[in-house]
Amino acid sequence: MDKQTLSFQAEVKQILHLVTHSLYSNKEIFLRELVSNASDACDKLRFEALDKPELFEDAPQLEVRIWFDAEKKTMTIRDNGIGMSAEEAVAHLGTIAKSGTREFMAKLEGEQKKDANLIGQFGVGFYSGFIVADRMTVESRRAGLPADQGVRWSSEGTGEFEVEAIERTERGTDVILHLREGEEEFLSAWKLKSIVGKYSDHISLPVLMKKQRWDDEKNEQVTTEEWEPVNKAAALWTRSKSDITDAQYQEFYKQISYDSEAPLAYTHNRVEGRSEYTQLLYVPAKAPFDLWNRDKRGGVKLYVKRVFIMDDAEALMPVYLRFVKGVIDSADLPLNVSRELLQESRDVKAIREGSTKRVLSMLESLADSEDAAERERYANFWKEFGAVVKEGMGEDLQNQERLARLLRFASTTVDEGVSLADYVKRMKDGQEPIYYITADTLAAARNSPQLEIFRKKGIEVLLLTDRVDEWMLSHFYEFDGHPLQSVAKGSFDLGKLQDDEEKKQAEDVATAFKPVLERLKTALKDRAKDVRATSRLVDSPACIVVEEGDMSSHLARMLKQAGQGAPKSMPILEVNPAHALVKRLEGDERFDELAQVIFDQALLAEGGQLDDPAAYVQRINRLLTGA
């Protein structure tokens, strides 16, 4: 075939213009794409050779080689894969039959015009070479064709390309990049090796480069004629678990996470079924400093058939598991998958669900282990990540029941580590609800007046002090048939835990105390929705509660601190008729003053803030001096 000059398809011309004028934010992506294409060519040969083993010719060992010539400013990527005929070179390199081409160009012309990753997401990776090259030459021969049917394709990335027949003894393809001015950084063995290590380390084929050695006479690194692999060529997660040591698992974790500590736990599985993928997932031992930044991209590394696609593929892991590190390698997703496509894919949804369940199983095995050391590891995990896991109670309703069994709290009985299952086992006969209280600190929760009757009767109450707890409780209502009940909400009723005599005594006291309650309601009409007698208090004169269904005072305070408005609602004051200070109200000429002091003290004991602290101090001073 004589040399021919042909025109690119219209879409190719547009892409080439955008590639050469727009893609410069991450130039090194070109090598990932060309190595990936070379690997694909070898995979195609391996597939065709199943029926025609003669296609291997005299070179059954498949490989990719990379070298450069600093003087000529060229760089070459060679594979001994399936290769191309002249017709295929024209068809594959001059036209695009990809449905995503228009979307690719629309994105490049829009806000993402500097994002070089896009070129790999839409199957036009070959043209990424023009990011760094002002001319590309491709020399190839298809496996099975005679040596005189090789082809040379070349273009400067403008409107045309040239094709001619050449003599080529080796099957496969050479892609030769003639680097443009200013791209000399890619004429460095160290640079190329680092790019291969970053993006193509787990290509299943060996990627070879010429070995470097130190020349004492020249006092510099020189290139030898000996080839060496620059990638591992065998992804850890593709190997059998029986062939991998614990030390190797830990070392791999440190490589992908940049963590100096060993992981807390890991799980390695191959999943087959509707969606086929391999997962190697790790739970770190320590929380990262930016754990609470929900806007930061989190997630695992995504590979497709051992080709690296993206870091932090958050679509593969729910936000509440954003601390999980690792690799998911799919056999079904396309190599041109984008973040947008990840959100919509049914395969991705299956991977996400399967990986979430695998992580939860890993945590359950620690939490429920009979080994005390394993349970201690889970306790350490909960200290680091427990507050984040609680987010899942509202975000992952499908797994809410499993997550509920992983929750741990402090309580009035145990300082920390109380599971809901443990709490239920210790419930009093006749107790129906799981009682809890929310507060800013553990000390504030433990010393709350609302707990006095529970402490007296030996009823355990969970102490919830994480900021996420209030949000969690808005999505979580019961556990194993037992409703969750705040001790600071609604009217006081212990149900079967109070005998008839106690209930009758409480009713009699409330009736006798009614005149005082009416005066208190009048004195506090601008501050309290209602005032009522209660038997929940033992040592304190009063406490603040809210109606069942209303926002808790604790949540209202948090919203206010965050600069957000909370619904305006007045609390309820419950008073203890048996307390000396409350008894003193009746007949005291300073009734209104004492009423305000009792309310303020109840507010402070509950963790609230006074609107006018100076007025409170003045009232206390007047009472102390008898003024």
C-alpha cells in the first residue's frame, strides 16, 4: 500500500482540537491510557488465541515495553498484543464509533475542560497522547499476517493522518510520541516509572523498562540494555487468600492509605453472581483528621479488570463508611466509567450493597466475638468511628437493624460500651421502653435531675452525648420491639415499674398542690408552657422537660450554636412538691421571685443558658441577704 493522506472523522477533529488546547491539568494521564490500550490489545490476542494458538507466533509471553530517546525527544509504548491491519488502523485511529463522544466533547467544552481524566472515561484514550506530543506515529502488524503487511500511521493531531505499508517482523503495536517543547519531564526513567506505579501497577502484564545503573565515571544514572518490570504485574487482590500473608495485606494497606499504622481489620473476597467483582477492604485503626468533613471525597479505589480507574469512588461505599480504605476490582463495569455513570449503574448499586454488608459483617465479627481481645479491638474502633457509624441509622434504612446492634453507649450502670442487646437483657421486669437522655457532656447527662427516680429504682438509662445522637434518634424509634423513650420528654409514667400505691400517692400530692401550681403557671406564663407536679424528682426541686414530639432542648441548643433557627416553643416545668424549696413557696411573699429562681436553676441543671444571667444573680443575692 502506497502512502495515503486521509482526513479524520469530524468528531475526531473536534476531540483533537480540545485535547491539544484544553487538557493540561493532569498530563500524565496519557501514559495510563496508552498502557491500558496496550494491555487490552494483549487481552484480545489471548482471547483469539484460544481458538487459534498459532496467533502467538514465536512470542507467547505477552508484555508491554516503554522506552524513550532523549536526543530525538521521542517516547515509545510497545505491546506484542493483537496488533492492527492497515484497514483497522484507519478505522480505529481515524474514526470513533462511541456513543459517548458527544457527551465527552460537551464536558470538555464546559466546566470540566481542564480535567484530563475525562479522556479515559469516554473511550478515546489513544488521542490523549496529543496532550504531550505534537506528532504521534503508530507502527503495527496484526497477529497472523505476514511481515510485509505491517502498517505505519502518523499524524500531527490536526485534520489529517498518513497511512503506509511497512515491513514489520514483530506482531503488535508501537505508539511513538514525538514530544512537544516543554514536555521534557517525560524523558525521565524515574518520572515514567512513578506514573506506571501510580496508575498501572496492577496491570496483569509485565510493564518493562530498561534498567538504570549508576556510572561512577560519569557520576550519573545510565541506561543499560537489560529490561526490568516496573509494575508488580500481579494485583494482590487477584491472588488467592491462602497465598497472601498478613504482613503482605498490611503492607498493601499502608501503600494505598498512606497510613503508618496497621489496619484494625480487613476482608478479602471474590463475589460472583449478577455482578462479578473482587473486594479488598480495610478498616483503619485511627480516624483521619478530616473524618468529619462530609464534603471530602471518600471511598475506595476502583479498578476495572485490574486497570486503575479512580481514587475515592464514593459511589461504591456509603458516606457513613467513608473511613473504609481498599480496592474494588469489577469485571463488569466499562473502562470508560465516570463518576456520573457510577451513580446510575445497577452493577455499581450491587457492588455498593455487597461491600457495605461485607464491612458490617467484619465489624459484627469483632463486636460479637467470644475473644476478649477482639471485643477490645471493636471498642477501640467505636471510640474512633462510632459517631460516624451512627449517621448510617438515618442514611441506610436497609441495614438499620444490623447497625443498631453495632451501636455502643455509656449508661447509668456502665461507663461505656453498652450495646442495646445488653441493655435489653438487663431491663427490669415489666419495663417496656429503652430509656435514654441526651446532653452536651457525659457529666451533664449523668447528673441530670431527670434521672433521679430512675437511679432510685435501679433502672438503667443510656447517656447519649454525641452531636449526631439527636439526628440519629429522629430516624430510630425502637429496638427488638422496645420503643426508645427520652426521660426528658412527655409526662412521667413508669408504667408497670410503679405500683398502685405510688401512683395514688402522686395523684393525691398533685391535687393538694394544685393551688401552688396555678400560681406558678401565672408567675412563669412567659417562660413555661405548663407547670406540673412530678414524681420523677427525688433530690431536686424542679426540672425542665418538653412535650412528646417536640424538639428536645438539647437539639434546639445545638441548632442555635450552629446558627440555625429552631422552632419556638416553651418548655414545661416539673416541680417536686416534697422538696423544701418548693414547700417554702406557699405563703412566701417573694413567691414570684422564688418561682423565677426555681425555673432558672432547672434550666441550668438541664444544660440550658439563661437569657439574663445578671437578673438571676440579682435574685439570688436578694434571697441570700433577705432583701
